[in-house]
Amino acid sequence: MEVARWIVNIIHIIFAISIIVIVLLQSGKQAGLSGSIAGGAETFFGKNKGRTIDALLGKYTAFAAIAFLVTSVALYLLIKSI
């Protein structure tokens, strides 16, 4: 049971860090970090390219948030069983 808790805890930390990184990569109203990275690509490939990058980052954010929630519940159940 202790090994399972360590594994879930490590996966939980990975998802937490990934949520932080993915959210920072998304562009906001002032086109944050994603806008500065993809800014040159938008002028070369067209305006829709930046939107697809943001849409893809949105999907990754949703997946990471759901996985974070699942690992949170799993950690709660593992700690409660002790």
C-alpha cells in the first residue's frame, strides 16, 4: 500500500507541474508566452495557426486537470485506508 501511495503521489506532482506549465503557455488577452512563441509562426502560416495551438493547449489543460482530480481522489482514498 505504501508503494502505491508513492507512485500516485509522484504522478500527482507531475500533473500539477504540467498544469502550471500548460496554463503559462496559453495566450491571454495580451498574448502571453504562447503569443511570443507562436507570434512569428502566425505571420508565416496565417492567423488560424495560433488559434489551433491555443485550442490544443486547452485540450491538454482539460486532460491534465481531470487527471489531477483523479489522482487527488486516489491519494485521499489511499491515505484514508491507513
